[in-house]
Amino acid sequence: MAVAIDNIVKNGGQCVVEAGTGTGKTFAYLVPALVNNNKVVISTGSKALQEQLFHRDLPSLLKALKKGRKTALLKGRANYLCTYRLNQHVAHVPTDDSDVMHQLAMVAKFATETQSGDLADCVGIEEDAKVLPYVSSTADNCLGKECPDFAECYVRKARLKAMEADLVVINHHLFFADMAVKDSGFAELMPTADTYIFDEAHQVNEIASDYFGETISTKQLQDLVNDIRVIYLSDIPDMLQLGKTLNKLTTSIADLRLVFGGDGARGDWREALQDKVICEALHRVISNLDFLYKVLKLCLDRTEKIEHPFERVLAFKGQLERAFDVTQTGYSYWFETTRRFVTIHITPLDVSRRFQELVTKTEAGFVFTSATLSVDNSLTHFNSSLGLKPEFHKIVDSPFDYKKQALLCLPRYLPETKDELMPHSLVKIAKSVIKAAQGRTFLLFTSYRVMHLVYEGISTATEYPVFMQGQSSKRIILEQFVRHGNAVLLGTASFWEGVDVRGDALSCVVIDKLPFTSPDDPLLQAKMKDAEISGKEPFEDIQLPQAVIALKQGVGRLIRDRSDKGVLIICDNRLVTRKYGETFIKSLPDMTRTRDLDKALNFLENIDTHET
């Protein structure tokens, strides 16, 4: 693998490698990146892996190789402190929320001490902190060179450092956000490179779809209203008409969300536009935006701060008007609602051609690697999804002895996955597993509803600490889980990957069912319809590969080291009763298998005496 990547770094081309857990894939791409003199950008799927690469792996390798290569860490702009926005919101506190006020004070103190401006270093400020939109910038609200703090801008400093570095660590979102900016002709945030290496490359297709499409969110619109309100209060408080207009727009944004009904959901935007009430609510938002534009025009000669939001209002109005045009083929038009906001997505169904054009245009070498790229021992699905024709592709198996280290249990006598008795069965299995493993268990779910039901069933019925996704940030929950050493953790999608718990703290992973995307999902429906028109088999070409990759990620949480031992329990009869169950089984590590839950419990009870 390292030799193949070294060849790409030297000569260009494409390379795709699935490297199982424990193969040392990180060093296999870092060494060629460091020993050659070309500029290399390494892109990861998460900020956590970015931090690990930059702060742990790179320094130890540089020391071992005795190389003096310059390295830089570059994140998206929302990760950096914006001193202009901080000062703006300290002077005019944007809300009476006590959490935001307290966090503003913490960030203000951090601003006096930081060199990098990286908000991840601000103690007490988690990645979901309410204050973040008030103290960081977005591509929409950044003033660029017109900003009074431009000389001291942390985003600018990080970018300059990246320009000078030989190796830059970024993430996939930043890569595509930057490519989108380059397409529009603005100055890019990220330096160009001779080689791009994508780790956790199984995420690339989905992230590319987001950036090659368009997203219109009422949250962004509300943020714009908040920004204008700060300028109104600080610079032109006598413009009462502006205050009234902002209030009216805020009300219409809230009303638009209300017409979609109570719970957060996803749906077909084309169908939504057939609803007269939704169309009228959207027209009201556009009408109020238009009036705001006219009011802001009158304020232009009062303060130069209005110029930037004035342009943003016009751009937003254009976006919302385009939301009525759903005639373009090859795209899925869908929406999703959260508790307070609505987001409209226009997503391309196939990014292979666009991505291939991007790869060709850069004239750089490209490496793609992950522990989970193959389906049924083939990389065809991954390669075709991105339009890749790699000179080198390989599946490197994990060196772990899964037969000895792990047991896969597919319990007998389970109800069907959609049966209303299924949560009761999961609670029963969870209780017996937690007892046998003495805590030390991950319970991974495909739905929040089932996760909450199981949590209610076990939280008071076990002596071990029980943590559930949503109680705190992902980082804090994982730290608590590891610190206790005998805890239980319940999580959905975000805990299926990017979680590395080694040693005795984790002995069992229970998965509630095969992670197929919901058949009601509008994006999936559009992709399947498109596959059918193209003469493909929608289930085998779209649904199955996605689910296999997701399951492989969940399974990968269990064995992270040569000395790890554990039990994997998948509570889904379809692995045995459906023909496609074979595809899942073939794609998983070769563990010892059983259908007898008692054998799995016995393995867990005696896990500390098992030799590996």
C-alpha cells in the first residue's frame, strides 16, 4: 500500500485501497507524503481524526524519519474565532439566554490568550455550543478584506500557514467547500497540492453530493436577520422601520416552519409545493425579504456595515425564488425540518461525472483509503460512485485474528424488525448482555425512537452507568464511557463510526438491525428511481451497498487492537432469512459465528480468561 501511494505521490494518478483496522494505513500514506518533496493535502472525514493526525501521528513520524517538513492544520472557517463578531456581540448581547451570555464571557477570555483562534481549544465550549454562531464567521457573513480585524483574522492566518506548509491536514467538508468557492471565482481558502489523500474515503460521495447541490435554510436566513439586528441596535437605532421589518420577517420564518407540522421530518419538496398553505407561507417570506431589501437601501448611506447584509438579502431572495423551480432532471428536491427550521435541498443523484471532472482539472494525484470501501469483496461500487479509474486498487485485510478475538451472534427466536415487540426483545437481550459483560457495551441503533425505548427499559434496571447520545456532546460521552471502564452507551448514526475505544472498556457491540436507509427517505427514493431508469437494479446498486458500508462501520467499533476481545450481536433475522444476508456476512470480518445467545453470554462472562 505504501509503495503504491509513494508512486502516486511521485507520478500522479489514482489509487484506491481498503485497509482493515490495524493494518497501519495511516502510516502507509503519511510516510510517502513526508519523504517526497511534493505538496500533499490529507483530507479526513472528521475533525477528531484531523486532530489525531496532526497532534499525534505526524509529530512521531517526523521525529522517526528525521524530516524537517512543514505541516499545517486547516479547518473550516466556522471553527475559528472571529474577533469582529465577538466584539459586536459582547457590545450588544444578541439574546437573553443565560447559556449564551456565560459562553460569550468564556470566549472573550479565550480571545485574550489564543494564538491559533481554534475554538476547539476553548475550554468549556463544546462543538454544539449555542454561542458559536455569534463568535465565528460563515462564507455568507464574513466581510473579507473590508473587515476592520482583517489583519488579525485567524482564518487568514491559518490559510497563510497552510500555503507555506509541505503537508496540510484538512477535512472532506473543507475540501468541497473550497472547490465550490474556486468554481465561483472567489479566492480559495485552501492551497492547491500535488497530491490529495482522502482517509475515511467512504464518506466522500455523500459529502460531494451536498456541495455539488444547493441548500436553502431558514436557519441561515434567521442568522442574517440577527446580524442585521445587531447593526440596527448599534449604529442606526432611530431607523424604527428597520426594526419592525426584521420582526415581521422573523415571524414569517417561524410561520413557514409551522406549516410543515410538529415533528422533524424529511419529505419530497416537489410534493410539498403542491400544498397551497406551504406555497403561501414561502411567498410571505419572499415578500418580507423584498421589503427588507427596500428598507436596507434607505440605510446604505447611514452605515457602511449594511452593504454586506444588503447583498446577502438579495442573494437569499433569489435562492428562495429558485426553490419553486423543480424542473431540472438528475436532481432530488427534498426538504427536512428540525424543531425550529426548514431546509430545502437540491441534490444531484450522481456525482461521478462532476467529481471526475474535478479530479482531472486539478491535475494532481489522488489516493482514497478507508477500512470500509468494499461491498462483497469488490471496490467496484466505490469506484463507480466517484467516476474513478484507479491505476492501483487493493483490499488489505486486517491482521487481527477475528476467529479467536471475536464472536458474532445472530440470536434465534427474534421478532421481525418492524414488530412492535422488537424493542422489548432488545431490552431483554441488552440486560443479559450488560450483566455478562459487566457493563462495557455499545448499543447501536438505526432510530432515535427505539434507542429511547431501550434506554427507558435498561437505565434503571442495571447497576452500571448508562449514557445515551444527546445527553451531552459526543466527546464528553465517550470520555465518560472510557473513564468508567464498565459503562453502557446507546447511540445512533454518529456513534457507528469514528469512535475508537481500545482495551477492556468495550467488550460487546449490539446492533438493533441492518442499517438500511428508510424507504421513505426522499433522496433514496429519487436515487432508486434514477437507477431504475438507467436499467440498474435499485436495491442491489443503491440500498444494499449503502447498508453494507454502514454495518461495516458499526462492526468496526468492536476490535480496535490485537489484544481486544469481544462479542458482536446483530438482532436482525434478515441476515439469515434473506438472500442478501450473505452479502452482509461476506463483507464482515471472519469471526466465529453462533446463533446461540447463551454461547455469546458465556464468551462475555469468561472474556478475561480468553487467550488471543
